[in-house]
Amino acid sequence: MKQFPVAVSDSSAKPNGLAAVAVAFKRAVVSQLHPKMLLAVLLPFIIALLGAIVLLWAFWTPLTEWLTTQSADWGVLNTVDGWLVALGLFSIKLYLIPVLAAGILLPMSGILGLIIAAVFVMPIVLGHLDNTHYQGLRRAGRNATAMSVWNAIWVGGVFIIGWLVTMPLWLFPPFAVLLPIFWWTFAITRLLRVDAIVEHATPDERRHLWERYNRHWWLIGFALAIINLVPPAWLIMPVFSSLVYAHFGLEALRQHRLSGAVL
């Protein structure tokens, strides 16, 4: 396969392993402060906000009514609820049903914002980085748009189904924290590792980079999922996540081509 000429790295350092992950985060922070990237934050945020408003407006009442009806068959919950009411405390159902409804609807708007970032914001991110950090890194991808859209549909579908199916486990304390981290790690990683390099790397290069740095892609996704638990971070996470993956993926591709490897 033909090798592609690239510009020499803007730094003599060639970070590898976990150091490369740290460098990607550092570069993403700097890039996020650029006016163009600050403006890019608005698109997924507005889409996610509008999605949340529409979902809550259209589905809140029927969903809470359905959950209330279904909760009549939840034996353990009814027993605990009866004890609390008898003690003159509170009805757990009064708080649990709205929490469950929000736990179903709000992540749907969140994954929509992430998909918007992956499909529409990532090209903006890549265009910006092409002009700042990776000048001369040739774009050799094929069918990038089709692959990006299909991957977004697949990941979004798995996320939504998996989130809903595993929600009953939230009643057990560890899973209420572990499951959101797991599903957001899955969504962030499987979405953004594709879009980060799909426009620049050939199919063979993509497969090589995904396999060689598989642990690193997932580590980045896990770290971003942890950060995503902090509510204020939601505002910038779609674009910031795109920047981290783009920096990591493009640097890995640049170093791969500079090494003279032929695939």
C-alpha cells in the first residue's frame, strides 16, 4: 500500500502509551479554548437541550403514568413503600417514578448530542486541527460520511436499548454509578474513535490503529465518562471529547506514517 507523506511533528517528543493519552488531553484543553471550538460547543448543546425539551414534553406524562402502573407489581418496592408511609415518613414511589423517568429520557438527549458531535462537529474539529497541529497529514479515508453515519446509528441504538434493559439494576447501589459509566464509556469510545480518524486513515490504517491502541481508546472513553458525571461538564463534553479523540487518533496516525510502516 502506498505510503503518505506527512509534515514533521511540531514537537520532537513522540509520546507513546499512556503518555500519548495524557498529551491528547493536554492538547484538547488548549484547543477547546480556541474561539472556533468554543463556538462549536453550541451545536451539540442546543441539539441536546431541544431534544430534552421535546422528549420531556412529549413523553413525561405517559412515561410516568406507565411507570406508576408498572410499579404496582414491584413487590419489594411496594413493601418498602408501605413501611415508610406507615412510619409517617414519605412514599418512595413519589420520588422514584420521576427519577426513573428522568433517567430514561435525559440520557436519550445526551446520546443525541454526542451523535451530533460525532457526525457534524467532528469534521469542524478535524478541519481546525488540520490547520493548527497536523498540517500535511493527508486525508486518505474512503466512504467516511457513510461509515460515520452508520456507526452513529448502530452505537446510538445499542446505547438506548442497553440503557433501558439494565435500568432495573439501578436499584442496587453499585450499579447506579457503574452502569452510567459503562454505557457512556461504550458510546463515547465506539462513536469517536471512528470519527477521529475515518477521514484521514485508509481502511487498513484504521484497523491497525484501532487494534494497536485498543486499550488507549477505551481508557480515554472511560476518563471522559467519569468527567461526564459532573453536571457542568455536560456543556462542553461533546466537543471536548471529540478534540481528545482527534488529537490522539491523528497523532497516532502521524507517528505510524512517519515510522515508514506499510499496510
